[in-house]
Amino acid sequence: MPRIAVDLAKVDAVLQWSTPESVTEIKGFLGLAGYYRRFIEGFSKLAM
């Protein structure tokens, strides 16, 4: 049975993101977070 594993390269890529500074960048980040919220149970607790 295949196992689920975290891709550390992708985690590192997310950690290297700069802080969003413009309204457009903030909207983009919130859109991405909203997308993941649909698929990850308890996302709001993990995001805090």
C-alpha cells in the first residue's frame, strides 16, 4: 500500500516565500490558502 509523504523541497519552497506586501499579493496568498482549506481537515487550526 503506497504511503503519503511530505515533499521537503516543496516545504522549503513555501518557507522561502517573501511576505506579501501589495493587495494583489495578499489576495493571491489568501486564495491559495482558501484552496487548501477545502481539502485539509482542521486547516484553520494548522494555519494558526
